[in-house]
Amino acid sequence: MDTEHKYRSADLMRKQNARSILRVIHEERGIYRKNVAIQTNLAAQTVTNIITVLIDQGIVLEQPMNIAGKGRNPFALQINYGGFYIVSVQITNFFIEVYLNSLDGGVRYQKYYEIARQRDAFAILKNAVSEVMATFKDIYTVSAIVISEAGIVIEDYTLGWQGLNLREALREFGTPVLVLNDVNIIAHYENSQQKEPSNFMIVKIGNGVGSALVLDGRVIYSSNHVSGEFGHVTAYVPGEKIKCFCGRTNCITKFISKGALKSRLGMSYAEIKEEVNRGKTAAREMVENIGPIMAPKLSDLIMLLDLDRVILIGDVVEDFEDIIIPSFEKEIQENMSFWVPFHRLEVKKYDCFPKICSSYAIEYYFSNDSGTQFLWDAYF
Ligand SMILES: [Zn+2]
């Protein structure tokens, strides 16, 4: 073995050991050194050497625990997520919002860009990212650009970037670019909050309808990247025949999304909200129908996939929760087999976007251990 090779293997080994130690500290915040050694199967001295470097570099924090009645307080370890940064980008058909935030969700910068009709959304995105990167280039190192996009990520017809690979197109910024559908990224976040592996589905009713699935603690992806298009399953609505842009007829999105309500009623969304509150109006009737149209489809999925929960999100759900949810619950309960342990329908609002992106960046770095450059490799 030549010297250079020997050096490189030692280097690789040190990096691998550091990754294992960081993973254990990530998974068990507040762990003690002794337990790190036990869980990583590394010698106590190796753990101490590596942790010393991790603390010196500001990657890990070690603080005394205050345990009353104990002689010498042990020192608890945690990763210094507040000291590392990402750019988080939210893209919808109407706006782009850019944040610079630490991995614990602390926001240092936030800027909103409207997407006017016929404008080049990609140019706006690229300028927005350039601006934040340039502003902070001497202050913070950006560990990833995390992009959440409403809709099908690679084929967005409204934004006019069919076939555009955002990851490649933003490569020049020299940091990993993680691109995800908006409902999927929420699914990753929700999943990261669970103590035990669980099975759930998130359905968003906003301008369109989107969904994401988590089974046995994993966010599910098909190899074609377009699974979870719940908005384009067929609704059973006798007497109706509405063509969808996707080529099908009577897609669920054509009856329940904000876009569908607006175009069918010929009103703005604000007007619809007023009309629904006025009592027995056409708008109210249409909103009352959301539950009965969607529930049979959801019950089938709950049944088929053995889901514990369904989480509903999005403007339409939030604004009309009182109308939609009771009918949903009734329909689902009546349609459930006795062996399905489904126990609840939840309405949630996730208003911690930078934190959601951070959580995904952390998951990305810890789940790509062997392949890509690990976030903290450069320090070893
Ligand atoms: Zn469709």
C-alpha cells in the first residue's frame, strides 16, 4: 500500500466514523459520550478525538445537564443546527418566496417575488437565488438550496418549465439543490415528527389538489415521479362531464379545488367565501359537496393502504373546515371495514416553511451517507 493510498483510507475511515457519531447525536439529542461509543461501536478514545474536533468546529454542542441530586453532572451532546444555513424556496403559480435560514429554522432573510402572467418564472427564481447567495456569501456557508414547488415538479405547464431540470439548471451555485413537490416535503416533515413508523396520507386542497403518501415511515415515490396525483382520480358525479387538462374526464380536482370552485361559480375566491356564509347559495352547495365527492375515494385508499391517518391541508380545507370535515368523517366511518385501524382525519396548517425545508435538508444529508458529499465532510 503506498503512502498516499494509506493516507486516503485513514481519511475515509475518519470521515465514516464522524458520520456515524453525528448520526447517533442527531437521532438522540442530548446523548452522552459514553452512549455514543456504545451505539457506534467505536473505541471511547476514537469518539473523544472526533467529538473534540466536532466541538472545535462548532458542529456539535456539549452542555452540562442539570440533574438534581447527582454528584457530577454529565455532558449532553447535540448538533449545532443553528450554526448551519440553507436557502429555502417556495414556488407556486403566483409567487416565489426565498428564505435564508439556519437548519433549526431561524430566518435571517426573506423576500417575496410575484410571478406576473407571461413572465419567465425561471429567470425570477434564478435572480432571487443569486441575490440571497451574493448578499450572504461572506457571512454564511449555504449547505443546500431546498425548493418546494406546488404541482408536478418536472413538468410544470403553468410556469412554462416543462422538462426543466431545476437541479441541473441551478448547479452553478455550487451547493446541492433539492427539489420537491410541496405536499411531499410536508410529508417528510410530518414523518420526521413521528416517534414510531406510521402510515398516513396528506391531501392538499388549494388551487389544485395534491397528495403524498407515507407507508411504514417512508415517503413513497414511484420511479416515474408522479405518484400521488389524487386530484386526477375520477370523481363519481352523475350528470357531469368535465374535461381535465390531463386528458381525463371528471377528475376530482375539477370539483373540489379552489380553481374549480372559482371557474364553476364565476366568482373570485373572496366572493365565494362570502356567498358560502350567506346561507343556502350555489357556492355553499358546491362546498358541501366536497366531502361526499372526495370521501368514497379516500375510503378506498385508507382501505387499500391501511392508513392510520389522513391529514387535510390547504386553503379550501382551512376556510371551510366546519362544512367539509363533518361530512367527510361521516362518509368515511360508514365506508370502513372493521379491520382497518384508521383512527383519524386531521386538519393541519404548516406555517413553518423554513423549518420544513431544514428538516428535509437534514434528512437528505443523513440518508445519503455513502454516496454524496456529507454536509460536514469538509471539516475532517
Ligand atoms: Zn385530470
